[in-house]
Amino acid sequence: MFRLSKPTTAQVTAVIAEASSFPVKDSEWFTSAGELKKRRIPFGCAHDFASLQIGSGEAVFTAAQNAFARWKQLDLGWVHVANPEAALALGQIVAVEVRTLGLWSLNLSRIVRTVNTPTRFGFAYVTTSQHVEWGEELFLLNFDPQTGSVTYLLEAVSQPRNIFARIGYPFTRAMQHRFARESLMRVRDVVRGR
């Protein structure tokens, strides 16, 4: 999972093909409305929640939806989608490349929930065995027609799967928090035209 060099296109394609054959799992943590199910988080799992008002108005909500469809919430420089042509659709495998401490990792997840209503848009994905973490993550946009507020919400339940992620757990958690902060700000900046 961790490597010293950036995965080649051929390697990414091969890993995605392999992950596509894995059994499809349903979401354990998020409902079809994009809300956390009323369950206790098991010992050893982290539950992360972050949100940011990214703007206001229907135009901002539409721009944020377009940003999600182009994977801008995962385009952070040190993190990006290795298969950017992937559709935001049920069953889609999303390959996320991460580079930290000079190491590369390729982390595959499968979209198990999509949310697309006049006031909510997003998706949840479940990690595959080709991911350094076990868990699920929700990426959700909320539009409040009363106030015009558009909010981007990130929520995740996870625990380290890979031995290096376990050994370096404090660093892993720091990177998860960094990812959440930067993802929220990235979508805000994209909808503001930056």
C-alpha cells in the first residue's frame, strides 16, 4: 500500500480492476439521506465530523455540486483522485493517491450511497481492502433555501488497516484532520472562483 514512487497509470488501472471484483458492501454507518445511523461507534474507531459554510445561494450550491463531480474536494496537491474520469455514481471505485513523508499510497473506496435532492448533494464511500484505513466517509453539501446558506460537511468513521497506519496512528490522525480542513477550504475556494 505504501511505496516510494508514484503509482504508474498501469498500476492504478490494475488495482482498480482488482478492487472492482471485490464483493460490494453496503454502508454500515450512513443512511440514504446522508446521516449517521444511530449506532455507537466501536472502540478503536475514530469518528470525525467537520463542516464549513462555503457560501450562499443556489449558484454556489450548483457550483459546489460541479466541484464534487470533478473531485475538487479531493484535489489538495498531496491528495488527488488517480482516476478523475470516475463518475460520482453508486458502485464506482474511487482511487485516491496520497503523498506524505515522501511515501505514496493508493487508497481505493467504493461509492455506496449517493444523495441528490434539491437541497442536498453528495456521496458516501466504503474503503476496500486496497486502502490504508477501514471505514466509511461521507461528503455532503447542504443548501438551506430559507437562509441561502450552503454548507459542506465531511463525516467519517475509520480505523487503521495497514500496519504502518497503526504504528504511526498519531501522524495518521493528524493527516486525517489536515485532509478535512483542506478539503472544506478547497471546495469553498473553488466555488468562489479561486
